[in-house]
Amino acid sequence: MSRPSSTKTALSGAANAPVESSASVASMAERARVASRAVARLSAEARDRVLLAAAEAIENGAQRILDANARDCRAGEDLVAAGKITSAMLARLRVTERGIAQMARQVREVASLPDPLGKRLSATELDEGLVLVKESCPLGVVGVIFESRPDVVPQLASLGLKSGNAVIVKGGSEAAATTEALVAIWRDAVGKFPDVPADSITLLQTRADVLDLLAQDQNVDLIVPRGSYELVQYVMRNSRIPVLGHGEGICHVYIDRAANLEKAVAISYDAKVQYPAVCNSAETLLVHEGVAREFLPKIVAKLKEAGVEIRGCAKTLALLPDQGIIAATEEDWRTEYSALILSIKVVANLEEAIGHINRYGSHHTDAIVTEDAEAAAKFLNEVDSAGVFQNASTRFADGFRYGFGAEVGISNGKLHARGPMGLEGLTTYKYKLYGSGQVVADYVSGKKQFTHRPLQ
């Protein structure tokens, strides 16, 4: 399935940011660094007060957001017709009154979470009167480049503020007006608090700005690309800064021979149909051959009622010869459709299902439907993905649903953060050593000995 060049969409165009247009990205990053230090000094109570005010400002600015989004959507429909963005991107772009209420609710949810800063992660007595403490602290400045979904803005801003970080954002040109409105509303709300710099959130304007941002390794600590595989790869290739992002969301649901088929139908349907445009929707359904004859007619009929196009393996075609199923190709197993398309493969056993997922999946989220605890344990232990579920839809892979309040993004890598990235993913740690005059020479000479005693 061909797809438009969404990387160009995400990195081009102009969003009229509420910052001076003559400012260089380097100076923006410098100001963001200063802002991050100011935010990190705020008390937990002060940060929460700002978040609650921002949530109220989003609700009060609902009409402004809707008007801006209507302009973006009208332009987006023309872009879809011209083949410049996908219908899935247009779906992610749309904002409703319910969506705005959800934005405000997520900001309040973040405010209600425990303070992630200054947490004592461990403490060790190195010697009497010499104590080493490992303590959580902010990353500093986080740059986020995203496509289509303007609701990312309040998620990023709230998580950034709560965790003591500044954020620099760049949305795709298709979401320019909505993104600008949301950033302006947030900065206006923050501006009412003299101790919180407006530059705790900054909006970039052009593709050239993004290229400059990727070179600001002195002042930017992490880049998070949220969007297509092409976007993530583009950022990784051009970045001088650590990048955290998932390449694709090729998620699977495996129906085991010991599955409750009523659960299997509901979970498979939800994983594909509930919101097919996002990265945690299922793209491939794997079915144990022992239940395929009974299960496939049920799920295919339900999926077809929802307008889902089915692409099946040879065994699927043989079991359902008159259902208009398209023969799946090797490429289908590797494809993130982000649409009402699902590939189906009948497998001989659990081992084949696990092997298929580890070969073709993107290490995002994969689920097994089974009542066999041993089979579930094997699947959850051996599937190499950030999220592995039993008897639950892949659509649960989300920071808000995990209780993080919101998410910066989802990582299918293994370093720093994995899966939905919330407050914890925006913190790092430092070591604080409390001494009483000790010097290393005494330990090297053998005059003193380390105790290395863990402390509670």
C-alpha cells in the first residue's frame, strides 16, 4: 500500500508560532534551557497550580481551538484528495468538543500524579559518614516533532512542566493553526505566573527550524519524533541528540487454541476497528489452526460489517473462499496500515505465532487471547515487544490508560524508556554524595575500607 511522503508534511510548512520570527533556533534552545532550570526549581505545589490553570484555559479557549482546527481540516481534506497526506492523518488531526474536554482532563490527571522529582531511588553507605544517594531529576530540554495530532501539545506541555522540563515542539503543517492556538493558550496561562517562563514551551515554525533543532546538542537533551516511520528515520539520521521514538506500530492479536472465542471476537474487533489510525491498533490477526474453522467466520463477518478489508494467508482463503478476502503477500506482514485493513494468518501453534511476531512485528504491542495460563506466560515472556497483553486489546497501550496522565510518545526501543513514555521517561537521575571529610587516598592505601551498605 503506497503512502504519501508524510515526513515532508511534518517538517514543512509554517506554523505562526507565538515567538519572534527573527529568533534563531539556537537562541530559542538557549532560552528553553534557562526556562527548564527555572521550572525545575518550582515546588511540586507550584507546578500543579500552573497545570490546573492551563487546564481551565484550554476549556475556556475551546471555540478558538475548534475554529483553528476547522481551518486545518478543510485544508487537510484537500491534501488527502491530492495524495499528500493519508486519511488516517486527517482522522488524527480532527479535534472535537469532547477531545478538548479530554485534553483538559489529561492535564488535570497529570497534576494529580505524584511529584516525579527528588525521589530517592537508592541510598548506599560507602563508609561511616559517607553516603551516596541516587535521586530523580529532570532531563532538561525535550524537543518533540509530531504529525497530525494537535492534542499532543497539552500532553507534552503538562508532562514537561510536571517533570521540571522545557519542551520545544514542531507540528506538521497540516495541523499548523490548531497547534498554534494550543501553544498560545498554554503560554498565556503560564504567563500569569511570574516564576514560570513562557519559554517552558516553544513552537518551531519551519522545516529549517527542525534541522537546526537537531544540531542543538548543547541545549537540547532528547528528541522525540511522533509520527510515521519515515519521520522517525529522518530524525534519527539527522540528529546529533539522543532520539526516542517508535518506527512503526505493527501490532498483533494471536487467538490461541485455548481462547474463549467470544472474548477473541470482541478483542480482535476492538484492536482493529475502535481507532484504526493509531499505532496501537492491530494490523495482523494470527489464529491457531485448531480454532480457525470456528473462529474465522465469526470475526470476518463482524469486521466486514465495519468495512474492514481482509488480506488472508492461503489457509484463511481456503476456509473462507467466498468472502472476498484478498490474498496476503509477504509485504502485508510488514505493513502498518493505519486504516481499516487487517491481515490474517492461520498458524500451527503458539511457537509459530511467537516466531511470526518477533520476525515481522515492530516491538510495539502484541496480545494473546487464551485461557491457558502456561501458553499466556510463554507468549508474554518470549514476544519481544514493549507491551505484551493477555486477553486485552492492544488499544490499551497508551500513557493515559496506563495511568501516566498523558504520554510524550511510545518507544519500542529498549534504552531509557520503553512503551508509553510518561513522567518517569522525562526524568533521569543524579548521584549525591554526602561526606564528612573523606579522601580517596585513605581507601587506596588501605587505611580505610568501604562498607557499601544499602540504606533504606
